[in-house]
Amino acid sequence: TKPRIYVTRVLPDQAMKILDQYFEYDVFRGNSAIPQDTLIKNVKDCVGLLCLLTDPINETVISHPNFSKIKMVANYAVGYENVNVAKLSELKIPVTNTPGCLTEATADIAMSLILATHQRFLQHDQALRSNQNGTILNFQKDTQDLNLDPLCNKTLGIVGLGRIGQALAIRARGFGMKILAYTRTPRPKISQRIGVEELTKMDDLLQYSDFVSLNCPCTEQTKHLIGMEQLKMMKESAILINTARGKIVVEDDLIYALKKRIIKAAGLDVFYNEPKINPELSKLQNTVLLPHIGSATTRARAGMGILAAQSLVDYLVHKKWPKNFVNKDIFIK
Ligand code: GLV
Ligand code: GLV
């Protein structure tokens, strides 16, 4: 008989085909994130769980008797801060994520936010649409509406030089930007190859950058990495780009800084209390806000689904260690 698993969302077809072939499974078909009690009810008798970053796999879930047969958790995301990995490691349960699949898509969104905030696309678009004459406005006379410099005279500071940070650097280099990076793991060879200057202090990056892009995972070390102190170190003309995780930034501090023009603008694809948006943020004119679409390409989502499904097959069917498990230390001592 096939191993039984539970899936908290209908995945792209290519992934569902893999599941059909190897597993008995149920899938949650609701439109929003699965309620926790529904998840708990449905994991009963399952050996695998395929979940989303909107599903907290916390103590309540893990310690529930219905969870006791689970042998593996595959998270359909590259970030996995929704999963209590420490707890699962204690239970010798591997956890996998989906690295690589969404690198290019997310870097595109980060670059798009740099362009959209720098060029003030939204304001210009709104002005054009609301102009009753049905003509495009003449050359802007108001100097406030002009960009002082093209991007090739700007410096981008990347916090976190993993796959996505590197892919963003390559894009920004194409625009002639100067690139600084602050990263936990120094990568001198890569930095040299892609033309990035690594700094040893984040404060320096904040101080020298015209754009600061967050591309690190959300961990205990990076939660609230950017608060008022850091925002004040940034230039008044600086723009913050976040395509990583909302909780890396103290959002109330960011809102204050945007209101008081401590920094100039922000381009955000992620928010503190996702899927809820702080209404103060949406009232601001100096923000560009996207509904977490960093991985929203067909290719990225299919890749993520296939990788998550295949990881479950590797471990639960073929008894092989999945390539992409995040708690390797439970096997390799
Ligand atoms: C998306 O945010 C992901 O972590 O995959
Ligand atoms: C994306 O794939 C990353 O881990 O940077």
C-alpha cells in the first residue's frame, strides 16, 4: 500500500501527478490557509505532511496525538520559519524546503520594486489616469517629481547574499549600480565574480546605500533586524526593499520612518502580519506594495511543488535522504 500523507493546498499539476503516483492523500481545498484544527484533524494516520508557509507547524500541532505517525514534513516554500524545526529534529523528523526554484522570480520582483520606487511609477500612473483632459501631462516642472540620478549612479546594499541576493546583484549590475552586501557567511569568490563588495558591518551598508534590499531568511537572528535605529542610519533619500519576510522589519518603525521622511520610500512584497496589511502602510504614498508575489510565476510554483512532492517520495517511498532537508544535523552527527 502507498504511504498516507496530507497536503494543505492543491499544488500545480506536475506536483499532484507525483503525489497521485506514490501516495494515498487528502488535500485541503479551501481558498485561504487551512485552519489549525482542520490540519490536526486531517493528519491523523498520515506519515507525511506537505504544508505551506501560512501553516504554523508549532508545538500544538506537533505534540497532538494525531501527529504521532508523521515521519516527514515538506514545506512548500524556501523559507520555513513557520515550522518548529527544533522540535521536529528532537523527534528525528526531517523537514524540507524548496530552495532554488524561486530564486529568479523573487530577484525579478526585488529589481522591479527598485525600479518602481525609484521611478515613482505608481504616482505617475495615477496622475496620468486621473488627468481629466485625456492628455499626458507635460514635462514635469515640479522638481520633486524628478529623479536626481539614474540607477547607474546609485548604490544597492543587499542584506543576505544567498541565491536570491546574488541573483538580484546580477540584475542590478546590469543597470550599472554599485553593489554592497552584508552577509552572515562571507562569500569572497562569489562576490568577486558578480562584482559585489562585501562589508563586515551592516551599519556601513545602511549608511552608504541608496537602496537597501533584504534577502535573508527570517530567523531568530534576523527578526527585527531593521528597526528605528537602523532606519535612522539610512540616508534620507534611501529606499528599503523587502521581498524576504515582513518580520525582519519592525513595521511600526518603518511606517513612522516613511511618514516622517526618515527614509524616502519602501517597496514591499512581504508584511509583518501577512496576509493582513497594516492600514497605515497602505495609506502612505511613498510605498509600493505587492501581495507576496515573489514566487508567483508558473515555473517557480511548479518547481516548488515538484521538489516538495519528490522530497516526500525520496524519503517515505525510496528511504533516501532528501537532498534539501533543512535539519541535516539530525542524521549527520
Ligand atoms: C516564499 O516566500 C517562500 O519562502 O518560498
Ligand atoms: C532561494 O532559492 C534562496 O534560498 O536564496
